[in-house]
Amino acid sequence: MRSPPTTSVSGASSEELGERARTVLKILMEQYLRTGEPVGSAGIAQRLETPLSSASVRNVLADLEERGYLLSPHTSSGRVPTVRGYRFFIDALLEFDTPDERLLARLREVLGRDDVPPEELLARASEMVSTLTHMAALVSVPRREVRVFRHIEFVPLEGRRILAVLLTGEGEIENRLLTVDHSFDRARLEEAARSLNEHFSGRSLEEVRVRLEQEIEKTRAGLERLLASVRAMTETLLEKDRRGEMLRVAGALNLFGFEELHNLARLRELFEALDRQRDILHLFEACARAEGVRIFLGQESGAQALEECALVAAPYRMGEGRIGVLGIVGPRRMDYAHVVPIVRVTAEMLGLALKNPD
């Protein structure tokens, strides 16, 4: 099935090549993606439905090479695709798989539960894509404008221990176990939680933190520890935002399994780019402004660390216009027919799961 869920980054036209050249290029690409070995004219001639001599195929290959779609490695008489060849194949010739019901059911099982916080959903989506593609999966966390305090509960435990559970307006949960100097019965803990919820629900975490700092000194004896715990919990959540944790990576070690990426210097450079995040986030920003899947091949990314790689990414929506991006990084020689639909459908289902985190 064609229906390409991709947005071209190069604007390649399907009219650039004649029918014979398109057929030869398609066969070469399919064989190269499968084997990773340079493809010769004899192998292509054998797979043509309309008979064509090896000499005629060689002429087509020479023309494709002259036009920048292929190149000849020095050690072989066969040819391999250039980035231009990959791009034309993906945009004009590739038949994409249709996600089967087993994949959809698996994604619904992982992402369809309504009791999972947004950050956990993002982690699950990236881990699922990494598992399904055997590559490094990336997910960007949409920037938060202002996070708000929503609800808090105190749960009495054995001894003088209390579990504080703070819920934000985005559905994130922060837990903290504390030991107090005074004994609190359930009724008093419920009263303290009710008072905090009445005064702070809907207020920004920063405002709550400041107000609690002022209240700690003048509160009733024994409650200082409770209020200090709540303040520390809000500080933990705010600190996550200050660190700019915008990109989550799953399955990065999968990249060691690809022969094309065995150059240790390049692999180190790629891992540094994943850790630095800046180059990837720049590409993700472009993806967030587009519809469907975008594929960046090698130098198209503009990042030196990705010159031997491909980035396949699709946007997801998190309600109220907030947009994030889910994608994978792997070698250029990947099974795009299989990978692209996985990224697309996972991003779509992630967006549906995040629209109503309640």
C-alpha cells in the first residue's frame, strides 16, 4: 500500500525519472536495504518483469549515477544509493506497510490506560517504538507554560511515618515519605490536606512554594514538617523544569548493533548529540510544524553527527495546542516501509492518550 505518511524535506518530484529508471532504482533500493551490499546489473535484470539485458541495465545505472542517485564503491562493480537516491525512493517509489491489528492492540494496551501520568505515557511510547524498530527512540516533552498544584493527600503509615502524594494539573504525581515528630491521626491529616487543597488548588507550583515557605514558621506545632514536605515536593517538580529535560531517549544501545555505525568516532559523536539534545530538538521543532511523518536523511539534518543516520519523526498533540514529537534514529539503511508506519501510528495513539490525562 503506497499512501505515504511522509512529508518530504527536499521536494523531490516523481516526474524526475522515466519508468525504466524508476523500476531499476526501486529494485536496487529494495535489494540494498535487504542486504547492505552493492547491487550489480545482473541481479537487477533477473528481477525485472519486462526482460532487459544486463548491458541495458548498466546504462540505466550509469545514468542514475551521473544524476546523483547512486554511487560506485571503489571495491565493487555494484552500486549503492546516495541520499538523493534514498530520498526519491522514499518519496515516490516506496510501498508502506499497513499496521496490523496485533500492533494496534499492543499499542492500545500500553497507551490506552487512563490511570497513567503523561510522563509515563511518553516513556512507554518511546520504549515501545525502540522495541518495535530495534533503534534509538526519542520523544520530546512539550514545554510547560505554568504547572499548577491540583490536589494533595496524606496517608498515615506505621509509626510516625506519613506518605504525601501531590498531584499536578498535568496529571503528574510526586510522592514523598516523611517521618514526623508528632503523631497525627487520620482525621487531622485529612483536615490538613483539605486546607491545602482549598487554599492552593489551581495555583502555580512556584506560588505554592513561596506561600508555604511563609506559612511554615507561623503554623501550628507539628505541621511544619508536613508543609516543608509539600514545599520540597513542589521544588522537585520545578527543578525538573529548570533543567530543561526536553528529550527522552530509549534504546540508544541498539545503535551498537548496526554495522553501518561501527565507526567508534562517529558513534561517540552521535551519542554526544543525543545527550546534548540541541541538534535533535532543532529538527523536532521542524517536525512539530509539519503534518505527518518527516524523514531526515544524512546531511539533510544539518547535523554532522547524523550524517550516516536517518531520523524518522512524527508530531503528537497533548491538548490545548501543545505539540511534541516522537521519532527514531538509526542507520540510513533501514526498513522504511515498516518503520515509518510504526512511528506514525504510535504518535497518533500517544496524542489521543494525552488529550485526556484525567
